[in-house]
Amino acid sequence: MPSQLDSLVRLLGVFPVETLYLLVAVGTAVENIFPPIPSDMIVLFGGVLADLGVVRADLVFASAWGANILLALFVYYMGRRYGRAIFGTRWGRWLLRPHQLDRLARFYSDYGTVTILVSRFFPVFRVLIPAFAGISRLGLWRTAIPLAIASAIWYGVLLLVGIYASRNLARVVSAVSAVNVGLIVAAAVLLGGVGFLWWQSRRERRDPP
């Protein structure tokens, strides 16, 4: 692994250091619309490069955190601006009926901040939750603050792991992969529960005013 890492570092040394920061930013931003992007590994490797002196750790963190938050808030804005109209179409009403949207809005009103904070640690949910926060008209600050806190914790931990464990990169990558697999399994279980609640709520009728 050390020889492979040295070869990769030499290869990356050909590019301007600004390009590396841009790659980190793009990877963590695109994750908000395309979850398969391995943004966690990108930030982890950014920590390794920081330990080797190729890049600055603070700029890696700023690139990852800033880009991720900006695109997450863009997803939130698009949900807030166009979500209700989309779910007003025929296919949208099939996915979520009006009474389901009302129930979702009540849920976000009561538990939105905590839900956003926790969801950022789970794959798939970290993509869906900001969009539905916008659809539910959750306030900007109630959305942005937990997003910022959770992303700062997650990327900060990954960066520190990369910095302090770069000499055992193979073990670190394996451990992070195992954690991600566990989170994916947990997210799948939660998604199944959400799917069950969605199916049950579709059968209910809106209460009369």
C-alpha cells in the first residue's frame, strides 16, 4: 500500500493543488443529488494528502463542508419552490397524496430539526431529507443549522481519521467501508419502515374540516 500511495501522490502532484480542492468540493456537493458518489472516501483521502503535505487540511474541510451545504440548501430551495407543484401532478399525487403531504409538513414542524441532524449520517436519507424539508416549508434556519452541524461533524471526523491514520490507510479504508455498509443497512431498514408508513397512510382519508 505505501508504494501505491506514493505513486498516487506523485500522480496527483502533476495537477495544481487548487484542482484537488475542487475535486473534493465537487464530490461532496454532487452527493446531494447522486448518492453513489464516494464523497466519504474523497474526504478521507484528502486527510491523507494533508498528512503528507500535499494539501492543507483546513482547505480540504472548507471545500467539502461548504460545497456539501450549498448544494443541500439548493435541493431544499428546489423542494420549497417546486415540490408542491410537482406533487400536484397526476404522478405526484400517486406518490404522495395531499393528506400525506399535510402529515409530512406537521412532522417536519415538530421534529424537522432533529430529523435533519440525524439523517445526515445515513446514506440516501441525507439526500431526501433536505428536499422534503423544502416541500414541507420548514424554515431556512431550522434546515441550514442542523445541516451545517451534522456535515461539519461528519467531514471533520473523516478528515482527522485520514490525517492521523494515513500510515495504515488500508485498515482505515476497510474500517470506513464497513461503517458505511452498516449505515447503508440501517438506512435500508429505516427506508423500509418509512415505506410501510407511506403505504399505510395512503389508505387513510383526510379528516373532514
